Amino acid sequence: MKTRKPTTSAARGSSSSSPPSQTLPLFSNMPRKSSLFKHTLIATVFFLLAIYAFFSTFFHTPLPPSDSNSDSSSFLLDLGGVSSQENPIPFPERVKVFMYDLPHKFTYGIIQQHSLARGGSPVPEITTLNYPGHQHMHEWFLFSDLARPQSDRLGSPVVKVTDPEEADLFYVPAFSSLSLIVNAGRPPGSASGYSDEEMQEQLAEWLTGQEYWKRNNGWDHVIIAGDPNALYRVVDRVKSAVLLVSDFGRLRPDQGSLVKDVVIPYSHRISTYTGDFGVKDRTTLLFFMGNRYRKEGGKIRDLLFQILENEEDVVIKHGTQSRENRRAASRGMHTSKFCLNPAGDTPSACRLFDSIVSLCVPVIVSDSIELPFEDIIDYKKFSVFVETTTALKPGYLVSLLRKVPEQKIIEYQKAMKEVKRYYDYTHPNGTVNEIWRQVSQKLPLIKLMINRDKRLVKRELSEPNCSCLCSNQTGIIDSLG
Ligand SMILES: *[C@@H]1O[C@H](CO)[C@@H](O)[C@H](O)[C@H]1NC(C)=O
Ligand SMILES: *[C@@H]1O[C@H](CO)[C@@H](O)[C@H](O)[C@H]1NC(C)=O
Ligand SMILES: *[C@@H]1O[C@H](CO)[C@@H](O)[C@H](O)[C@H]1NC(C)=O
């Protein structure tokens, strides 16, 4: 967690000055190290602020349903199958979200460009275009959810409002991940002339010019950037918003953090396993199919291939994204006990979510991975985490996994079945609702940042960065406002 930074550096600072162990290190060194003291104090204040934010989040969790609330129960009657018991957040207390009606060049226009670059013909009405399937389809699911009339989405943790004056939060539904792949696989120059970078610049320009963005410096905005490379050019201009991201692999600590932002799952691309628990039909011990050669953190993949490819009960195959390969991966994950999840170019990868819906126990070899919804999901209940250097010891991984008893695997599978819907963007109470729940919980912190931004706050440029809590490091804000 990035906000820990100030405390760890404070701790490091005081221990490096090696005080007698019984006295208070901070004060015994004060005369000599007054700047250290100052740093430590500042860091502590920021840490406390972060704690405060967490606590206010915690205490703002929804109250139990009030049956006397006729407003919400009368709405709920229309919602086939969803009773007020299943929907514990009273209507008026839910966070209100306004979705920008973006210029089409940031939404449907990108679908059109993607289609044109693949030989599609122009259509008269671009809003009839289908969003193409890929692993970062989450932007489409969130957009579609908020595009529905509020009367169709009463089970949601957030209320859609059409008047920005009523909104707590502002959702920016740009298809930033699709934009990245419009020209993917096409030789430069052969494509439509579409430029993702231009799209990013135009979006940042448009957004930062909006009245409601300027009102609170964007703190109360929510922007989706699911692909680790999405919006990479303009992230500095929009980083005060809550970012919906797959990981923090490409973000600096002052751009993204677990405190301010929300980690969202990839949309799984393989079919859900519907069979029984157990290992009878799972003859393969460990399965992996994907790109053997990746950059940066993903270099580990090639090494794992070398160690594992000659093991009898392991299936490890190089394969790129294609319909054919997805079918093979689906078959493989449904017939294996364990599924390997090494880091890709960044710590996250879509395969984890594919394994979960396949009830194939994830073996995660990615030391700095961040996982979605970790406030309510305990990944240790259904995944095996192996540190990278350990995983690379010849023979270690297979002997570890061969020793896991069948009963334990069944326990893992049951735990996965329980959480499966959190990774299903099409489930009526699945990923989309869970993302909105997570976003709602940021509201107390957002309000804190908005109010704090209005007053005089002295920020030391030399102090350690503490993620969102001091993104404006320009100095002193002094105003009469
Ligand atoms: C939806 O899921 C949440 C937990 O994620 C749960 O509290 C709620 O009761 C569920 N609602 C319905 C309608 O199933
Ligand atoms: C602190 O943040 C600034 C930008 O706000 C950045 O340039 C700098 O590299 C960051 N320092 C560290 C140690 O992360
Ligand atoms: C940072 O603070 C300065 C005032 O010192 C203000 O002019 C500027 O708009 C702020 N920027 C952000 C991104 O908050």
C-alpha cells in the first residue's frame, strides 16, 4: 500500500540514527536531527490523515435497511426478484453519479474507428455499433450500466442522476482501453489515421475545461483506465480523479494508489465451468497458456517455461489471443487442478479471472500484484501465492502442488464458486455493482480532499510523496475563499 510510505521512511529514519533501544528515538535525537523530526512529524500527520480517511469510509458503510422507507421499497417492488432484504442500501443514501454525455469521438466513435481499421464499413448511426470483445471490456459494461434508465438499475449501490448539480460523483466513460488497440496489429501508416494519443489529449483538454471538473479540481471524478497503458500521456492532468485501473504497474505513487483509486478485474474471456467440485476430470496438475515472451516483470514467464515444460503432468503452452486459443485455454483450465498466473508486462493479467471462473486454483507468481475487491475477498482462501525467486527453483512448484490433498483443492474450489460473481461483468449483482460499491466508499476521502484543497496547506516539496494525499505539491495555497 502506497500510503505506508511516509511511515516506513520515518521508521527507517529513526532506526538509522540508532538510539538506545529503550528511549523514544524521535525525541532523543531531536536536538541533532530536528529536520528529521520535522519530516517524521509531517509523515505522521499524513499517515493519520490516511487512517482517518479509511475510518470515515468504514463508518459510512450503509446502514441496515429501514422498512419504513417507503420510497425505496416501492421502487424495489418493480425489480423482479430483488427484495428489499437483498438490497440493503436505502435509496436516498446511495451515492449519486452523473455520467458525462461525452462527445462521440470518446465513446462510439472509437468503436467505429476500431471497426473501420478492420475493414468495416461506415454505419449511419454509430450508437448501433457493438463494442468489440476484449479483456478490457469493463469500460463498456460500466458505460452500459449508467446508460440504462435508473428504473432498470435499482439493485445498484449507486444512483444515476441526470442533473450534475445533484451528483456526488462524475463518471467519465471514455473508451480509453479500446482506443489503445484501434491500430493494434496493423503496420504503421496502413491504419485509419486514428491516433490514440490525440484522443487522450483531446479528452484531457475537454475534461479539464468542464465546469464541474474545475469546481473541485477533478477530485470527485471517476475515470476508467483499465489497460495499464490507457491514458498514459495525460494521466498527470487527470490524476486527482478516482482511477479505475487493473494495476499500478505503469503509475507513479503520486498518480495512483490503493487509497484513492479502485482496482478492477479484467473481463474474463473464457467460458465458466459449470461442472462439479473435485479433481476427477482434472487430470492436468498445472496449466498455463499465454504469451511466453513478455517485457519487464513478464520475463519470468520464459524462465517458468524452461523449468516446467518437461514435467509430465504440466501443460504449458505458448499462445497469443485468438478465438482458437481461447477455446483451448478454456478446455485446459477446466481440466486442470491448478492454473499458473505469472506477471505479464505489468503485475496483473487477465488469466487470474479466467482461472477463478474455471474453478482452477490460481497459482500466483507475481510479487507486486494488486487484486480487486480485496477488502471483502481473501485471496488466500482459494489461491496459492509463490514468491518469484522461489518459484524459479527447479522442481519446487510441481512438488509443492503435487502435495496438496484433494480435500484442500475442493475447499479452494468452493471458495472460488462463492466469489465467482465478483468477476462476472454480466452478472446482475456482479462486477459492475461491486465496482460502484468500491467507488462509493471513496466519497468520504474525496470530500476530505476537496475541503482540504480550499484552505491553506503547507506542503514541503522535499517530503516523501504520499500518493493522493499530496498530489498538489506546488507549495502554499493561500486564499480568502
Ligand atoms: C449483491 O452483492 C452484495 C455483496 O457484494 C450483497 O451484499 C447484496 O446483498 C447482493 N444483492 C443482491 C440483490 O443479491
Ligand atoms: C514525487 O512526485 C513528483 C511529482 O509530483 C515526482 O516528480 C517525483 O519523482 C516523486 N518522487 C518520488 C520519490 O516518488
Ligand atoms: C495546486 O495549487 C496551486 C496553488 O498553489 C493551484 O493554482 C493549482 O491549481 C493546484 N493544482 C492542482 C492540480 O490542484
